[in-house]
Amino acid sequence: MNDDQLLRYSRHILLDEVGIEGQQRLIDSHVLIVGAGGLGSPVAMYLAASGVGHISIADHDVVDLTNLQRQIAHTTSRVGQPKVASAAQTMLALNPEVRVTPLAYKLDAAQLDSLVPTVTVVVDCCDNFETRQAVNAACVKHKVPLVSGAAIRMDGQLAVYDARDDKSPCYACIFPPSEAPEEVTCATMGVLAPLVGVVGTMQAMEAVKLIAGIGSRLTGRLQMLDGRDMAWNEVRLQRNLSCPVCGTTQTAF
């Protein structure tokens, strides 16, 4: 690290759990963010500010006026622009040292199969079941940790699935591909603006911890937030030995 980096990241470096070594791991890392909306915005901004060296962010949508109530990486002047271009502009304004790769298209299985092996962590901030399953399958195949978040109305969810751990369930263990739920979106159901900030910020924190190698992680745990009462509930997750994505004869949680 140069002198400017030592100053920029000094508050991380002061932490015994991070230090120079942990910060260097962040600088050397590559994170894929899937989705540049309500969850992806705080994830992208905090990972850039934290010094993640390379951030790829994928989203095929453009900024709409209705997004601005909660998608804080975007501004009124960028309505109509690709979300990934808008997010990249925000990230680089925060930290010009970060390398940002905007991917202005919906990732399919083949693209994920090529991209996921090149990254350190994947952060799933998308809003549709099909993409979540494709992202999970690629992470399991290439043993890349996945930080998954969701938010709708006043309810949030957060979990980490880490295929490097033989005991870790994957997303499909908990939400089987064959049992697709009825799709719900913010456009039809609504969402309280700060809720996506809470969940997205926690996703960013888990990603930083995974990269730096600090703290206990959410592997095997699903945290659920009831924003009405600010009540957190946690469920221990078990690996499904017959899971079509990761099923093995390994011992489950």
C-alpha cells in the first residue's frame, strides 16, 4: 500500500481483526455484485469505500424515477441511464482507486460459469428467483462464497452460503429450484426505503469479513428482520443431502 492508501484505510488498519494484512486482502479481491438496485446500491458503495480492489456489478435495467426512493447509488440526473453505469460513477466518486466493471446485461448460466471462478465473493442483490438459482449453482460449482440478501415490504433476509465448507447448505437446499415461489416485486408490493439499506449494508459487512477473514460468519444461518418491530429472528440451516445442486453424503448441520 502507498501512503494515500494507508491514510484512506487507516480506520480499518487500526482494527486488530483487519490490520494491514486484511486491508491488503480487500485491495487484492474481486467481488461480483448481482443487482444494482436497492440492495446493490449500499453493497457497491460500502465495498468501494472499504477498498475492494475490483468490483464487477451486473444489472440489465436503467434508472427509473421510482427507484430513487431507495436505490441510493443513483440520482435524479441519471434517470434513463444504465444502473451499472450510474453505480460505477458513484463508486468511483467515493474511491477512484477501485476498478469497476459494469455488466449491463442479465447474467445467464454460461456467463456466470465464466465469471464466478474469477471472483473472491459473490453478493446476490437481485430480485428474481431464476437468477438467484443460477448464481447459487455457479457458486457451488466453483466453491465461491455467496452472500444472499432479500427485502420486500418491511421484511428482510440475510444468509451466507459457502461451498468451501462441506457442511454449508446452499441456497437451493433452503429454496429448492423446483418450488419457485410466486414472484413478488417492489413495484407491486412496495418496500420501506431504509430496509434495503439495512440488509444491503449487512451484506457488504459479511462480504468484507469473508475477504478479510475476520469474525463469525452467517454460514448455515438465516437471519430475518421484521422491520415493523425491528425484531431479528435466526434460523439454523441444514444441508439437504438430496439437494439437486449440492447434495452429497456429507453430514449436514
